[in-house]
Amino acid sequence: MTATVYPRSPRERMAGWAYLPRFIDKIRLSEAGQLHEDYQPNYLHKGFDAKWLEKAGLEADEFVAVVKATATDGQVCDWVRENVEADESTKELFNDAVLNYGADETNTELRERLAMRKADAGMGDRDDIQCFVDFIDADEGRL
């Protein structure tokens, strides 16, 4: 049995975008047939993947082709800098939305979903997990 290979933390940044290194990892893992089944339902067309593509103004197939055609993160980063026309404000709004998703105490539905995910993962008592990025990092052994 092979060990699970996790994508990088959503906190990591590339070309000013949080989450982008993780998204690249997910694409590479999927292409290698190694993307964990837990990540399959949201892959490309839902969640943070879809939100990044929307803010970057790209279609999923286009970005997957870019990642497949490049060998290094640096090449992907160069392509993003040259081809994605998003200003710094757009990037920062995206980064804030991703990095704080689920932290807003007034969003009861999202807070309940986070509490459920924590409980299901045996982390219901973890007060240090305040948003979904915290949950992802804890679930993948980084927090």
C-alpha cells in the first residue's frame, strides 16, 4: 500500500495567489492517478479549485494543460504571471476568502459544517482549528 501524498498547504503562495501551489499539486497528483479519493468530488469544478479558476479567468481544461506542459513550479508561475490578468486587489480578496473560509462567526451554516468536519475527523476538541484551511492543514498533518 502506498502512502497518501498530500498537496501543499492552501496557505502557500505563488505569483501572489494563496492556494495556487496546492492546486498545481492536485492537478499533478490527478494526472499521475494519485489524487486521494477525498479530493475527487471538488477537483477542478467545485470549491477552492473552481474559485481560483474563476478569479484567474481560466477554464479548467486550459489550466490543466498548462500544468501538464510544464515541468516545474517556476514555469507554471511564469505562465500565470504572463497570462492571468488579475490585479492585486482581486488576488488579496481571493486570498482572504480562502484563508478565512469558515472563520466568520456570523456564518452559522459554515461554522456548523466546520464543526461537523472536525468531529467526523476526531478533531472536535481542537480549538486551534478556526477555519477550513486550519482543518485541511490539521487533517493532512501540518497543524
